[in-house]
Amino acid sequence: MTASAESSTSRSPSSSAADTAAIDASCRWPVLALFMGAAFWLVVSSAFGLIASLKFHEPDFLADSAALSYGRAYAVWADALVYGFCVPSALAFTLWIIARLGRVPLKLAILATAGGKLWHLGIFFGLIGILRGGTTGYEWFELPRYATLILLGSFLLIAICAFMTHANRTERALQPAHWFALASLFWFPWILSTAILLLQCFPVRGAAQAAIAWWYSGNLLTVWLALAGLAGTFYLLPKLVQRPLQSSYTALFTFWTLILFGTWTGIQGGVAVPAGRQRSQARVAGWLPASWVRPRPAVALRSPLAFLDRFRTVARHRFRDRAVDARCRAAHGIVVFTDRCGRPHPGCHDRLFRTNRRGRAAPRRARRRRIPTQRCRVHRVRRRRGSGRQPGPARAVG
């Protein structure tokens, strides 16, 4: 019994090394296909970034070439950097992490290799389309529709390979790196398909396009890249320091904080967006029902005073008498008429006597009947027709 135990313990390091070598061999071609293309697009991105920077110092530099103008060079730099370098590198690392943590060779490695080649082909077609003037005009989403469809299909091929590998894993325990890696595989197809449908296939109207484009870029740069980066961080840190993570609950808190709050970082605070942009953003993001978010101007969320002003406007339509009363009292604290005042101050007269309780303009006959019998809530003085009283002098308070 002891001899068999000793032999099993003696064989365990060699067997684990053989398993690691088999896993690395299964990931070789997909990872090389993704990493080699990523290195190439990094060089291309650096070249076009240099051209775009030189345009600021030398406006006449390559001025005769429309394909190398600043707008197209900047778009090629941004898309080659994000879609050509960052995304393939993250995908290659994710495939390797899932295979290593599951202690199983990569499943459908040919499918992942084909997906990597197809991804770089889509990047090539997309950048050529941008240089020819086929850009969409949305920052971080300038690729034409045919290129984005290729990218979506190739990403799904790689994601299927990763999910099949995860489903056939021999190590059933999930690590924090698993959470971030699998979430990144779900997140990118969701945001990319939403942007393709609402911006390219069935474009929405007006400024909602800008809101969706900001939402997509925020999710891509803030959420998806963070998920992929944290997956690699939580995998490499325990190996580099040679000790397990101190607390998995901290990693869980980081995961849910990024998922729940990172998706709302796309739209900036000072942009001019129409009234329906909160509802559009909530529908696209999918976290809140549309009935929870009422259309409000963008300025209503930027300043406390603007928010209070908007709340007062809504309250005036729903609770008209109370809102007008509060407004009259606010003006009453600044300028107060004497007791001989036969009418309320300007503003209160129009809101009390010329509108009905629903805030709509009352009929002319109704106005004539209501005006003599209405009472100002501040001054408590009944206005009488033909009384001949004149308003007394106003005295300032405080």
C-alpha cells in the first residue's frame, strides 16, 4: 500500500507536467494566429498614429492624399489598436487561461484558429474601407458594416471553442479568473451585436445614435477590456507570488461592481442629449425597465439646481395648486404688497386665474366666472370686479 502510494506520488509531478505540455500544445496554433496578427496590427496602428500626430505640426504633410487625411488616419489608428491588437491578444490569453485552469486540452482548436484568421481578415477589410472613406463616423466604431459582421462571426467561433473547453474541464472548481474570462466572452458579442443592429443595420434616428455609440464605446473600453485584463491578473498574480489569493470575496465584489456600474460610464456629463436619452440608454443597457426611466433633459442630471427646477416643473403639472402656492410664498418673501392689494403679484395671477386644475388653459367663459371668485393663497384677498381699488405700494422684506 505504501509502495503504491509512493509510486503514485512520484508519478504525479511527471503526469501534471505531461498534462501541461499537452494543454500548451493544443493552444499553440490558435494563440499564435491571434498573437501574430495582433503584433502586426500594433505596428500598423503605431504608423497611422504617428501620421495623425504629424498632421498637427505639419498640415501640409501628405495633404494630397485623401486616404491619409487626419480623420481617416486617426480612425485607422484607433480601430487597429483596439480591434487589431487589444481584442485578439485578450482572446488568445483567455483561451489559454480557460484550458490551463480546467486542466484540459483546448477543444476545437481548428475552429479557434479559423476564427483568429477570420478576425484579422475582417480587420483588414475594415481598415481598407476606412481609408476609402467608408467610415461610420462613430468614435471607436468606425469599421463598416461588412467588417463588423465578420468580426462578430469570428468572435463567436472563438467563444464556442472556449465554452466547449470549459464544459469538458477536469478541474470543476471555478477560480476568480474564470468569472472574468467567461464574462468577457459573453459581453463582447452582446455590445457589438447591439451596436451593429442599432447603428448600422436598423439605425435609430437623431441623437439617439450618439447615445448608443457612447454606450458601446464605454462598455468596450471600460468593461470588456477590464474583464479581460482582470482575468489575466487574477491568474498570473498567484503564480508570480506563489501563494493563493487572500480573499475570493474581494474578487467577487470587484466583479459585480464592474458589471453593474461599469456599463453606465459611456455618456459623458457635459454632452447635449435630448430628453429621451436616459430611456434609450436604459433600454440598450438592459439593466432597467424603460418604465422606470422617464425622459428628462440631460441638464437635469448635471446640476442640483437644474434638477430641482425640473422637479418643480413636474410637480406643478401634477399638483398644481400646491406648486403655485409654494411659488407665491417664495415670491412673497422678496416683495410683499400691502393689505390693500386687490390682486396677487404678477405670475400668480396668470397661473391661478387663467388655467384650470389640470394646468390647461380654461375656456373664456369659465375664466370670466372664476376670476371674480378666485382667492390668492398668499394675500387671502378676494378680487372684486369694479371695486376701483388700486394696489398699494410694495415694501421689501429683509
